[in-house]
Amino acid sequence: MDIAIDFTISAQENAQSYFERSKKAKAKSEGARRSIVDLKAKLSKAESQKQQQKSIKVVEKREWFEKFNWFFASDGRLAVGGRSAEQNEELNSRHFDDKDLFFHADIFGASVVILKDGVGSGEQCRNEAAQFAASFSKAWESLQTTVDVYSLRKEQVTKSRNTGSLGTGSFLLKGERQWYKSVPLELCAFIEELGQEGKKRRVVSVAPESACRHRGIKDGVIISLGKTKKSDAAKLIAKRLLYEDVDYIMQHIPAGPFRID
């Protein structure tokens, strides 16, 4: 290493000069080291925030009926069905009004379907609600092609006054029922837009085919009994409808094997 000597000053002054230079160099080195440490900390924090932003999912506001099975009938009336005994109970206690109709397949293990404002509905609308109730019953899972369905008014469906005498999702039924005989099990899946203008969301709706036709749906996917398992059927429906949320479809189609047309 070459060392420059200033011959105009003494050796002691030269040594002092190099000592001062070394202190300044050391201070700069320490500052650089701290800068590097600070920069690494900032980069780590930025990366952490980036990962957190990726993990945060946008929670979309859903309509109240989306946690149930649902569809809009040909005349625009909403039909809502329970996915479990607990949901059947909830529909009866919280969403069953005086002008609604109660539909249920004549088989153990079936969805309670409430047709909103069903008392004033026409024959086609009621037939659609009956087909919906038929499809969301054990009949599909047990490979029955048809099942009988009945409907009742609000005053004909009650819970027992004796606590515990009826299980969750079970009801006392009285009076004459309106019957829909040998209702076929078949539905149509299609894209439905929910929400207000400017904030509409694309979701998959599953409804009787007549409701699809009446509303002019041309790209619906017909689903019926078949040999394709539910998870694979949901993926096929998602692919046909160009819809990414396969889980949403899984939640809104019946239990059992499918044929996709």
C-alpha cells in the first residue's frame, strides 16, 4: 500500500492527518452500515405489507337469501330453500310470511322451500317451486327420477307447543295439502346478476328450466341425474359458464351424481 507523505509538515503532523482521515472514513463506514440496515428493514416491511395485501380478500356483500338455495321464478317471485335442518327451521321462523307458500318433497330429508308471496302466484310459478323442492331432496341422491311434492299456507305449518317434541327442521302440518305429483328432478344453472345498478355481481343461479326459458336465458347448463360426481359437475358448470367460484356452485346444486347437458 502506498502512503503519501507531505514533506512540508512534520512526521507527527502527517500521522495526525492520517488519523483524522481514518476517523472520517470509519464514521462514513458506520453510516453506510446503518443505512444498509435501515434499507433492509424498510424492504422487509414493504414485502410484509405486500404479502398481507395479497392475503386480504375482498368481502362482497351478499343478498340475505344467498346463504340458502334460491331462484327467481318466471314471474319474478323469489323462492328460498334450506340446505340443512337448521336452515329449514330458520326459514320457517324468520322468512315465512302470511302470503308465502311452503313447499316440501314427500320424502324424508328434503329442503323446505318458501315461495315468497306465493299465495298470489300462478300455476307455472308454483310448479317451478315444486320442482325446486323435488330437486333439493334426498330423491336426487337416491337416484329417483321423480318425487311427489306438496305445498301449504302459513297457518297450516306450526311447531309443537311441547318443547322438544319435534326435532330441528320438523313441523306440524295440518289441513289439506296441494299436491304436485311425479315432479321431475332437473334444473338449469346460469349466470344471474344481483345488486343495484353499478354494483351488480355475477353469481350462478340454479332454477327449473321453465324459469330459465321464460327469462330468455340461452346459455344455461341443464343438470339432471347422471354419473358425474358433484365436485366434477361443479367444475364443468364453472367452465361452461366462465365462472371462477366453484365453491359457490358446489353450495347451490343438489347432493348426488349429475349429468351435464
